[in-house]
Amino acid sequence: MAGSAEQSATAPRAGVRQKVVTWVAALSLPVIALGNFSEAVMIVEDTVDRVVSAFTNLPEYEDLSYLRAGISRDYAREIFGTPQVNRDLGNGLGAEYYFDEKYLLTLLVRSGEVTAFTVISLQDGFSPQVFDEWGGPLGEFTFAGLKGLPGDFLVDWNKNSALYLELVNLGGGSLNQKAYAGWVNYGAGAEAAGLSRLYQSVLTGEGTETARQNVRESVTPNLYGWGNLNQADIRNSILSPADLAHYLSAYQ
């Protein structure tokens, strides 16, 4: 049923994109006439993606679909360009941040290789497919809805920042690398019933399993990722709301 809905939703979008291609190509004819064919192609591609992105999320979904732990930083930059912010996390690990109005992409890089990545949805309705058949569109399933077994977790809760992050065993797909699912308070659908209680239970050591189960059944992830890093490294790379606001004001 979901597959049929996706196909029917995609068909008219493809038609819109084709119309945009035709329109932009017509506008590019003067450039082509001057002999700058490669430049004209770039104009068409960039303009089409901007127009289509204004009405759909297809260009962003396509870009994110190329993400893999183990790809080179140079390859990632061919897709996403130059990161707006770089942070040194220590031990040769760096975090590179890409700010888009729809999502925040973090690449964790060591020796020129992307060892892990996370994506945080910043807009309701921005729902890339995650974890294949083990998950679904981001923002449309709870943590308990993930088909894999929940692994270790981290929780944080204070006046300005709140997050929940867990490792998920997704069967054969996560044997050689870790899958991350999380919730951050500045992401899309920012609502987390029971997270404060879970944080308190971790501090006291009482009732943690019950409190965690309540969170997993009620909270919808707005973060996903893959990689070969532990939770502490992933947690260290997640920007606080204050840091995010500072960077957004400077780079957008």
C-alpha cells in the first residue's frame, strides 16, 4: 500500500520536473548558441533542482541517498559542496556540517574518509527513507516501530538542550557498521513525552527500562545515521541549539 502511494505521488512530480527542464533549456539556448554548452548544462541542472526543491524534496532525497560510511570526503563534497562549518573533535576526528533549510547533515571524517554521518530533519514533511525495510520515512515511525533490536542509548535533558540517541541492530545491514536513530529538540516534530523522566531515571538508576520503553513507544526519531563510531563520538558531534542558532545566523 505504501509503495503504491509513493509511486502515485512521484508520477506528477516527474511531470513537473520535465516541464521545468524544457522551460530552463529554452532559456539556456542563447548560452548554447555562444558555444558554452557545458555551462548551459550546469545552468539547466542547477535551476531545475532549485525549482523542483521549492515544491518537493526529491533533489534532497536523491543527494542523501548517496551517503555511505566509508566514502571519501572528496566524493561527499562533489555532492554537497564545501561544508559551512568544521569542528575538531579530537583523536584525528573532525565534524563537517552542511546547513540546509530542510535538514542538517553532519559528516564525521578521519583521514579523508567519512567514518559516520547523521542527518537531522528540520522541517515537518521532510522524510527521507531510512534503514530500508527496517525503518521507513523519517518522522513517520516511533523508535519502537523500528524492526531491529534496540541497543545502547544516551539521553540528555537540560534547560536548553535535549536529545535521545540509540544504536539499533538492523540485522545483516548493520553487522559491519552501526545504525543510529535519535531525537533532538530542534529537529522536526520536536516533542518528546517522557524524556525528562528517562533522564532522571538514568541519574537515579531506578525504573530506567520502563521509562525508556515509554519514550520508545511515543517519540518519533528526527535523526538517523550510519557509521563506525561509538555513541559518544556521535553525541559529541551533535550541535547544541545555541551552537546551531549561532552558525545559522552566520551562514544563512
